[in-house]
Amino acid sequence: MTADEILRMRGITKTFPGVKALEDVNLSVRRGEIHAICGENGAGKSTLMKVLSGVYPHGSYEGEIHFDGELCTFSSIRDSEQRGIVIIHQELALCPQLSIAENVFLGNEQATRGLIDWNRTNHAAAALLARVGLAENPVTQVLDLGVGKQQLVEIAKALSKEVRLLILDEPTAALNDDDSAHLLDLLRGLREEGITSVIISHKLNEIAAIADSITIIRDGRSIETLNMRTDEVTEDRIISLMVGRDLENRFPPHEPHVGEEVLRIEDWTVHSPTQPDRAVVSGANLTLRRGEIVGLAGLMGAGRTELAMSVFGRSYGTNISGRLVKDGREIQVRSVQDAIRHRIAYVTEDRKRYGLNLIEDIKRNVSAARLGKLARRGWVDDNEEYKVAEGYRRSLNIKAPTVLSVTGKLSGGNQQKVVLAKWIFSDPDVLILDEPTRGIDVGAKYEIYTIINALAAEGKAVLVISSELPELLGLCDRIYALSSGRITGEVSREEATQERLMHYMTTEQE
């Protein structure tokens, strides 16, 4: 190791039954830098960090880890934390029912003679919260915090362990723009304090803004490390290294063949289930036509998801009013079963919590929404269920050795394809996609876009909700804008620009 290196990983190879997740991976990180790791879903990024942090203990992989000039053989996370290496996983590991202070010092309790000193605990936690810019009382329960604030609690917890190397796995994936900006500023501040950070992210604009170096991993191998300050680094170059090919166009070609109206939403109003006097959607009017991809743009809290879920069998909201007209006739959709029966499908933005059964295999997840299609006299035909799932595994290019693979073990992009397969199998006329590419890489995004185009080409009406305006502009034939629960504008593909959509998204009047 050179004097300016804090970490060197050499020849890291990690094998799971039937799968080589990492093969001869090399990684060098300089002291006090922010080092980004990029790659497609399933490339091995998180696996590499789990090797480093002791989640996968020494002996379960091949290769060497040198930290601060010494060869390390971590047997557990506790071993790596004692050296100052702390990992914050994408799925935050906080106890919601405990206070902020209790979470910060969990496993590292501030005790005297075996008894926790609560005054010292809360005082120390308050100092750490101030350090990360979180103005919350240390006795506040974590369940009362938003995801952005919970992320800051995780970083405060890391600082309590005298962190020297902080690893963050997709830290901004579930954050809004303001929380993301605050987190990136915090990482810059930690860099000034001499703390080294390794960040895994798909958001190339964030990496360009914050990273000093970037290592690209593809198919379990380290491809190249770039110096963001001296090398000529562009998004296109990073993408090319990630996917192994040039993506000349981020979106596949799409020639719309728009047919007749299939669904009309009229004067749709939805009230909050916790504040019944507050309307989260007010008098919304939308139309969806066969073969058309329609976008729904809006800032965080505008009511996009609430609108979609309320239409999908009143999955959200109370005091819902308005009309749903499908194929020229008014329909009543009072439950998810009603929605499926009327051939309306909804792909949730939170696939892990609401979209999938992560402990079940691909086969069971694909068939879940329409088991009746596979039933004979009340019994599910297991062979037919397997054939259906295998067909989708091949046609959607789900990267898994078999449909009996556990869904929770798949990468984010492949999990998203399983959700899509589930709802495609329900044979919908209307498919509502809520943040369909959240948390997945550019290569997998392209594949998802291709699937969406194919669904529209089959004559299905597709409604896409997305926080990424370039995604809506590149994918959709027509876009509605939502602000404070109201539809404030509608633009065609030809008329749509980011500036025009942002104007509609921030206006208060219809």
C-alpha cells in the first residue's frame, strides 16, 4: 500500500452456490476521499462491501484486505467496526420503537457499572445529531422520523463508533431532492474532517457532484478506476463501462399507435385517511387511451401515488368521490379485487414492501395476482404455474438460474421485472407504474423502458409516475402535471420540456 491509501482490496473472489458474485476484484481508496462504486444491479457492488465490512467473514472469500497498512481478517461486523469501518445498508437497520439516542448507541451503550447512564446517552446523542445537522430531540422515537432523517441517524450512529471509513449503499435512493442535497453536503463536511467515504449509487449526477474517484464493477469484476478530478469523465463514459456497451440513446425508439379511450378518471377527489378533512387529490381529470404511454409528473407530496392507489381499488384514502369510466361505461372499483377484475393493474413504488413476497420464489410471485387463471377445480396447476413463470423469466430477461430462485435474492432491476411479470400475467388493459425504475441502474432502466414500450404496442394503456423529468420526457406520449393534489397542466410529447413541466408542478392554480 502507498502512504495515501487507507484501503486496498486485492483479488477478491466470492462464490455463492451456482453463482460467482465476485471474481478477482481490486479496489484502492485514498485517505480522506469520497470514492464512488458504480455498476449495474447484480454487478457485485454490495457483495464487495459486505466482504469488506465482515458481513461475509474471512474464509468465505478469496483475496486480501489491507486497511491502514495492515492485513485484515474480519470475522464479523464488530471486528470491522473496531477498526473504524462502518457500513450503512440501503435497508436501514434502525429499531423504529426505540429513541434516536437508543439507536445511536445500540450495542455501544453509555453505561456505568453495568447501568445505562441516560443523561450521558442523550447528551452525547444530541452532540452527534448537531454534528450531522439533525434538529431532533434525542428521545424522539425513530418511527416518527422520515427516511431522510433516519439516514442521518445512521450516520450519527457511525460517528459514535469513531468511524474512519464510512460505506453508504444507495444512501439517496429513497430520499427527496432536499434530503439528498443535505446528505451530500454532510459527506463533504466529513471529508473535510478526514473521514473517508465509499458510496454506492446509481445517480450519476450525484457522483459527478461529490466523488473524487470512481470504480466501475461489471459482472463481478472491477473494470476501471477513474479520477474524477484529472480524468476526462462523462456520464456516457461511466455508462459505457458499466454496461459494457454504448447506450447511444437512453430510451429505446417508440412509435405510438394510439387507439380509443380505455379509462377516464373524472372529478376524482381523495381525502387523507389520517386527516379526513384534508383533500390530497382534488377534482382530478385524466384520460388514458390504448397504446399510449401517459406520464404523471409532480413534486414530492403532490399526490401522485395517492391518486394511483385510490384508483386501484381504493388502496389509499377516505371519502373518495368521482367517476371511473372504462371502455365507455362507468365502473365501481371498491377493492383491489374489483380493480383486477376490471383489468386495472398497479405496480407500487415500494416493490420490497408491497409489490413482492421476498421470501417466496419467482414462480409464486408471478402468479400471485391471478391464481384463478391457473386453478382447476380449486387446485393450482403447479406445472402450468412453472411454465408461465419460466416464460416471463425468459421474455423479460430476469437474471436468475430458475423460477424457483428466492425473489429477495435478486437485484433491484430483476425484482422490478418480477413485479411487472406479475401484473402482466393479470392481463390488464390499464397498467399504472409508480416509479418503475427507482433504485435500478441505467442498463436495467433501458430494459424496463423496452418492456413498457412493448406493453403499449400490445394496445395497453400505461400510466407512468416518475420523479425524473428526463424519464417522462423520453418515455411518454403525453404528460399530466400535478401540484398540491390538482392537475395543473397537460402537454403532448412535442410540447413537453422540463421547464414547462416544472412550471405546472409548482403552480397552485388549475
